[in-house]
Amino acid sequence: MRRSVYDPLEPTKEPRWYAVRDMHRRVLEARQLAPGADLKRALVAAMLEWIDAEWQLKEFSSRGGAFFCTRGVERRMVNITPSDPDEPQGYAAANRTPGSAGTSYQ
């Protein structure tokens, strides 16, 4: 039986964002895409825009919905993501404070 493969660029009515991050994963640009947007077209259009702006396209993956580009010593990661890049990311455990329920820091 064949397993289905997750495709981050499949059409969806769920929110998706276009995000640009620097090499330290800081968000430099983020914008929500229109519901039902053609996500593959959005990623390819973004690649062309970065190439036209004289960035060198390096790695890219439609499976990951992302690409990397460089110009001089600068490096950017551009991706289509299901989570708002401006919202804090991480595990709930990372937000615990010493002495919080179920956690012992000594």
C-alpha cells in the first residue's frame, strides 16, 4: 500500500504565508496569501523575482515549499508556510518557567 506524501503546495482553503528569513531564521518579510491561492505558482513567481533582483538561486524543494538564495555573503530562505511566521514558534515546554506544573529545575 502506497503512503501519501505531504505536499505543502497543494491547493487549500487554509491560510498560507509567504515568508523570507535570513540565515539566522529571523523573519524579514511575511505576508498572508489569498485563500485558495496557487501555491506552486506563488513559489515559482517568488523564485523569478529573487533571480531578477540578482540573487543566486541555490537549493530549492517543492516538497518542502522552500528555496534558498544568496547574494554576496547574504543568504535568504523563502518559503510558503502553513503557520504565521510572525507568531512565536516552538514547543510548549520551551515556554515553561521554573517551578511550573510537572517541571523541576534544580
